[in-house]
Amino acid sequence: MNVTPVSDIMGAEITEINLANPIKEDLKVLLQKALLKYQVLVIREQNLTPDLQVKFSSIWGKLETPSNIEYTTKETSKVMILSNEINSDGSAVGVVDGGDFWHSDSSHIEIPSKVTILQSIKNPERGGDTEFCNMIAVYNSLPKTLKVKIENLYGIHHVSKVNNKRVTISPDRPGAKDFYDSQAKTRPAVLQPLVLKHPETGQKSLYCSPRFTIGIEGMTEDEADPILEELFAPITDRKRPYHYRHKYKNNDLVLWDNRCVCHRAVGGYGLPDIRRMHRTVIAGTGAYNLQ
């Protein structure tokens, strides 16, 4: 196994490895160390079946079952389909507008996701990239006064786009408005620390995002908004040196550490171009709000 950094800020490409083969313990340890060091791993030319993707994913921990089970593969309900494809009856093949705003996966639940794994099945001629942001570097860049201010503060996270004035609902997703309205009524907000100490490395990172963080505990909207805007700025500003943008090739497998990485789907494509990804997600092992 060879490891080559893909940028100065984060990410590494892994070569000379076939994930369809059984992952021995020594290789598992090397991969886990590489993810902790580089935060994002790119492994090309894998072509894993859904079952093999699940098998590989399991070396990182327990897999989550997607909440929208209708968008999972026929082979296994652990693999979710992200796609702009449309069935003959007009329904969506997979999640259409997943991840179009900066976020860390599942920060809106009490125990957020640990690792996310995406396999590229089909890529459009243009667009379809994923951008990643190193949240350890973002935290380290904050002014000392801001670090002190947010050290013991908790962000309010909510899954529904209806509750978030910073995001919009894609018109390309069938039934999206009803879906998010239902989430707004049935899904509770959760608290997450604005400063997260990584449970394995001990490094501090900024833990908030424009997609899911809608406020700060104990503050009014007018009090929280200026702080959140200052925290979001280095995430959303691509001119700042905290990002890696991955352009997919078919059969790329990309995984990242949600505990210190934000990401977003770039878009820039549309039918008849097809983008299809298979996603597996590793469950977290504990609640961050108990730190």
C-alpha cells in the first residue's frame, strides 16, 4: 500500500490495494492511521459491488442503516444511492440534492456519523465533484478571542431545510418540500459542541456547518448570527487554504472522517448526464455533547 498526499492541506491517494480482497489486520491498521492523518482517503479503480462495499466499510465500525430506505440498493439496505436518475414513473432513483451545502454528516443526531464512504459508479461529463474542508485547520486559524468565546458553547443542529434560512430546497427533488416540512415537525434539534476534541487524536476542530447549525444555545438569533457567520466564513470561502476538491473517475472510492471534515457536493451537472454514487456510513461511538 502506497500513500501519496493529494494536497497540502488534506487528503491522500492510496494505491497498490484491492479492496475486494479480505482486509488483513495490518492493512486495516495502516488504513485507519492514514485516515486519522489525512482526513480524506482516495482509492481509485475499485469497482466494488454493494456487498463488497459493506464488507470494506465494516473495518471502520458499525454501519448505519439509511433513514430513507427507498433509496438503497437491491443487494443491501446499508448502501444508499445518490443519483439524479429518474425512474420511468417519474420517481427518483436515489437522493437528488444530498449534501449540496457544507456539512458534517449526521451532526443533527445525538451520535453523529464517524466515517462516510462514497463509491463513484457513474460520473457526468462535467461537475459532480466533492469539496472537503479541514476543520482542524479552520479552528487553528480562528482569532484567539473567538476561540475563547466559543470554547464552551453548543451549536443547535437541525436536519430540516425548512428550519434553516441559509439553505434552499432543490426543485429537482420530487416531493422535497413535503419531506422537509415533515422533518421540521417530527425531528428534534440537537446540541453539539462548537469545538470538538477528536476522540482518537485529541485535536480540536470547529464543529458546525451552514447546512445543519441553525443557532447557538442560550443566544438569541441576533446574538448568534454574527458568531456563526464568522465561523462559517472560512468553510465557505474557497479562497482560503483549507479545502480539497475531488474530481471523480468511475470506480473511485473516497472516504472521510466526519469528526474533523466538512464537505459538500458541488453540482454543475444535469440530465441527460448521470451522476450515481453508492454511500455507506459508519456510526459514531458516542455523543459529542457529553464531552
